[in-house]
Amino acid sequence: MRADQILFPTDAGLYCPKGGFHIDPVRPVERALITHGHSDHARYGHGAVMATQQTLEIMRLRMGTDHAGSEQVADGRMRIGDVDVSFHPAGHVLGSAQIAVTAGGCRIVVSGDYTRAANPTCVPFEPVPCDVFVTEATFGLPVFRFPDPATQVAKLIASMAEFPDRPHLIGAYALGKAQHVISLMREAGYDAPIAIHGALKVLCDYYAAQGVELGELIPATADEVPAQLVIAPPSAFASLWVQRFRDPVIGFASGWMAVRARARQRGVELPLIISDHVDWPMLTGTLTELAPSEVWVTHGTEDGVIRWCELAQIPARPLRLVGYEDEAEE
Ligand SMILES: [Zn+2]
Ligand SMILES: [Zn+2]
């Protein structure tokens, strides 16, 4: 069976007609399979949602218990309509999964967001042999080579030692990145209390309840925050909240910090290159390892990945064009 008859993009998102479901749909649909809890993948208002237990719990925490008509926990190999479906760890954030869809002897793996870098807060990426691998290309250019995150945390610790009187405010997204940074600090032996912005509390509590070691976290809400290290979502830096800190060192944890101009533009004094996405060597290494007969590329710099695939003699196309080629030829 042709892969682009099993899964293809529609206005609502990637659709599987034989299974009657969408994967990470951007509009409310009858049945949605969700790779992970980030808001561009997990949305409100689907009829039925299937995801890992942790992703379902994260969706409830972020959107309320009524986020969908019904929920089903992904578990093992499941038959949905005329296709087989299974979820496999993606290494991106807690609960994140790749979704494998198999029909007529053809398996497509939708990786969602993924990384191959070790991350102490979640289960590592599981390579799943497949005919078609759907990859994101957020950092899909050869310039993106992320350093070992331990070196970035060492940079933060060195700055805190150099400026003991300055609070260090680190921007990090609420789901995944904040807990990743905190847990890297704990791994590096930093055991003082870390202050967190109120918007991070629910998810930090959830990570801790799931067994991720975050150590002592205190609220960064009082006028005097008794911690030198403060983690906050990026939005907090544009709010009044930030004004309670005198002479702060502003840092930001993101793969985008690999681009110096971006760090400067955001006024970031301490850029920390810590990403939960694959960089170029991890992305191309994954394609080499999986050796799929075709690659579909989405989210980001598709051209760079498609060019690399051409050189590696792996057929590749942008996901948005899958299923549209025949029409385009008319
Ligand atoms: Zn994500
Ligand atoms: Zn994403």
C-alpha cells in the first residue's frame, strides 16, 4: 500500500482515513492521536483523544479535564479501524511519543518533536524501523550543532559564582525546558533552592510526582526572592514581574541561543544552548540509522534536510506536499 494513502496532510492536520483519526491536529476533530503536550500539538476540543498516560495528564493540567470528549491511554500495539498503531518514546518532554501507523505492510513513524540528546527528565528516543519516517526540521541546517548541555549548565554555575549578588533569571518554556534546566543543575551538584515563576509550578509539581528529581523549588512571587537562580517562562520577561529583581543576569535556555544574533536581539546576557529538539548531526544520524525508504519533512528548514536526503539517496519531500503530487501535475 502506498504510504501517502495511509497518511496525508489535510487542513485539520495529518489524517489517516483507514483509521479515522488525525495526528496532532490543529483543529478540533472526531479522533485525535497526540504525540505530546506542547500547545502546537495538543489542542483543546477533540472528540476522542489517544495519547500516553503522561501526555493525557499534562493535557488535563494545561487545558482542564474537559479538554476532550473522551480519553484513551495508548498501550502496546492497537488496532484502530484498518490500521495498527503504536506509541514509542521520543525523548522530547515527559510523555512524548512517536506514533507508528502500519497498514498493508507499510509502516510510517510520525516522530512529532524528538531528540537524541540524553535528557534526565524523560525516556530516551526509541528508534523504530519504518518505511517512512516523518521528521521535524526545526534545527534542520548544518550550522546547528548543539554542545553538551552540561557545558551550558557549567556556564550558568560559573556566572552565578562570578556575580554572587546578581539574581540569575533564566527563561525556559513551561513544559519540558524548565524542568530540563532544573534537573541539569541538580545533576551538576547545585543543591540550593531554585525559585520558579508561578506559571511553572503545576508542571514542575507533576514532573516531581512522576519521579523527576527537581530538588527544592520555591515560589518566585514574593518581593524578595531568597534564591540566586530563578526560572521563568519567556513571557514573564516582558511583564512587571521581572522588575522586582535588581540588576539581574538574564539568561535563556533554547536551541535558538546557538544563533548569536537571536540572543543579542532578545537582550540575553547568558545564552544557554539547551534544546529538546534534534540538531543537524542528530537528525541526519537518525535518518542514517533508520534508513527508511522515504522521509517526509515538516516544521522548519525542510530544504536543508531534503537536500541531505538527496545526497544520501533517500527519497524525501516536504510533508505538506504529500498526497498532492498527482494534483500538482494536472
Ligand atoms: Zn514539542
Ligand atoms: Zn512542536
